[in-house]
Amino acid sequence: MTTMPYRRMGRTGLQLSVLSFGSWVTFGDQLDVGLAAECLAAARDAGVNFFDNAEAYAGGESERIMGQALARLGWPRRSFVVSTKLFWGIHGGVNMQQTLNRKYLSQAIAGSLERFGLDFVDLVFCHRPDPDTPIEETVWTMSEMVSRGQALYWGTSEWSADQIQAAWDVAERHHLHKPVVEQPQYNLLWRRRVEREYARLYDDIGLGLTTWSPLASGLLAGKYLDGVPEGSRAGLPGYEWLRSLLTDPGRNDAVRSLAEVARDLDCTVAQLAIAWCARNPRVSTVITGASRPEQVSENMAALEVLELLDDATARAAEERTAAVAH
């Protein structure tokens, strides 16, 4: 099997496996501790060193399950990178949901660490921007989080380029820990933000990327060509918003067209889609997801496709999805 490559996260010294493993949807909703540990072990066996999570995933259960699985596996803390993301909140009530104010952030990171059973996370993200909290308040609080040793680096998720630059400027002005990484959606159907909007930030501030949803929530795996299969995330309570995206006829026609490119590479459409994301040198790591160890191994085989994916083939994949891409 192809050896896992590692890339520096932007301009930092931290190295992340080009393919990583995340727990969105699966941990808590579809996986218990035992199966989670099996998936984590399969990812690590392939060379994965970064495991992504968030406070809001399964209302905190995702962090708890990952923490228990890591404890069961007994890996040395120095050997893996783990993240969480804060914004949505899990307790409800004023000051405790959809905010990045000092009170929420300070208590949320403490709760995350308790659920993980860890002394610190390597990365902590502001899961969405908060227009109602002054950016100075958020930046100071995140910087203090790093200074306290609760996190080693901080960043953003789904912030605009202007918002990221504004946060970076506040940190620069006050000699604070800067946001160094963004976690945006990036795949063949969602390209504009990573490839255009953030373009100046890679060189200007050294922004790193941990991208999510390389398969567009399963759409690019071809799972929804014949409707919503039983047990898929689009069938889960609370994910009704995904159904219209995943069953869109135009997008599914594009996936059918991608199958021809995948056949030329002797791979699945999913492996082609993951490899295409990893081919972008600005991407520090592509976060993959799976509910079974076999799926983890199948996703990791995208590394072999990455070695074969030349300019012409990448362009062919882009052209076949251009009409429905954002």
C-alpha cells in the first residue's frame, strides 16, 4: 500500500497526514466505542495521525466516544493530533449557543477536554463566525486558550476570507496567537472558497487547510444515484436538509459522468474524489469519514489514485462537474 505522505499545516511546523479521519455524523449516531476504536485503528494503520471532532457532533457524545476509543487503544498522546470545534453549543440557554463570546468559549473548551479525557487538544476551531461578538473578544479568548495549554493551535471553520484576515490582524496588532488554519468544505462540487476566495491568504498569512466532506456528504460516492438508501446520513433524524442536495438530478448526473474517469484509473468515484482534493497542495489534510473499518481502508486507497492523478485526468473530473459546482 502507498505510504501516507504528511504536509505542514500552512506555515506552522505541525505535520498532518494528507488523509485524516473525522467523526461527523458517525460517532454517536452510528458508531459505539468498540466500532469507533476499530475505525481509528484502521486509519492509524494507514498512517493517519489527525482525528477531527467537534463539540456539537452528537451533542458531545462524539467527543466522549472518541476519547474512550483513544483510551482503549492506548496510543501515546504524542503520536496523534486531535481537534475540536466550538460555536453551536450543547447546553442551550443564553450565552451558551451559537456564540464565540468569552464565557461560552472558556467553558466549552473545558467541557470538550473533560469529554475527551485529554489535557489538551492540538487544534481548536471556531466552528462558524459570530457576527454578534466583537472579533477582538473572540481572538483574545482563543489566544488565551492556547496560552493556557488547552489547545496548541487555533483556527476557523467556514469563515470568509475577510473574517479570517480581520482576526489575524487583531492578533498581529496585539501580539496574540494567530488563527493558522481554516476548515472549509472542499470537493469537486464545492471549490470556489478554497480555490478563489482564500487564494491570497495562503501566501499573505500562511493559512493551512483541514478540508471536510471530500465526498459531498456521500454524493460523490454514488450512494444516492437511486435515491436515499436505508441507514445513510440523509435518512437520519435532523439531516433532512441534506436530502435535496444528495438527490439532486443534475449533481447525480455529474457523478455518473465521473464514473468514466474513475474507470480509467481503475478506482471508485469516491477514491477519485478524495484524491482530487488531496492533489491541491494548499490542502494540509483531507478529512474522511467512515462507519466501518472496511470503509476506512477503501478511503485510504485514494492515496494510490493520488499518485496516478495527472493534470489531464484532474481537468477531466473538474469539467464533468463544472456545471453543478460552486
